[in-house]
Amino acid sequence: MKFNNEFKVFFIKLASIFLLIIFAINYTYNLFISDSINILKKISNISDRQSREYLKNKIRKEIKYSIEKDRILSKEDAELLKSFLNKISKELKSE
């Protein structure tokens, strides 16, 4: 009788661990992989003409919005971008 009880406890623990593993795999998939798949789907939609038009119009709208602002970049970002462009310019001149 004791042997039978130990088997029941063993199978209950085994089933619990198995379910936890299934939930962990499902959670990991939903958290990381599904987002990556959605991003890849959006990138592949760029080949669709309608998606390209939508993207082009959205970029134009953002550019127009940025032009209306007094300052597009923060001072720190502007200095960083300036340093980066100067470095690229020096490298292009040296070649």
C-alpha cells in the first residue's frame, strides 16, 4: 500500500513539473519569439505597394512635424551627431 501511495505522489509531482515546463515554454514564446515574428511580418509587408505608400506618408508626416518644432534634437544628441559626422568625414578624406 505504501508503494502505491509513493507512486501516486511521484506521478502528481511529475505532472506538475511537466505542466510548469509547458507554461514556461509558452510564456517564453509569447514574450520573445512572437514579437520577433510580428516585426518580421511588418518588414516583409514593405514589399506590398500599399504598405510602402503608408510608410512613405508616415515618414513625410513626421518630417513635417519635425520641421515645425523649434529644436529637433536635444543639445546632447546634436553634439553626438556632429562628432559622429566629423569622424566619418575625416575617414572619408583620408581614403
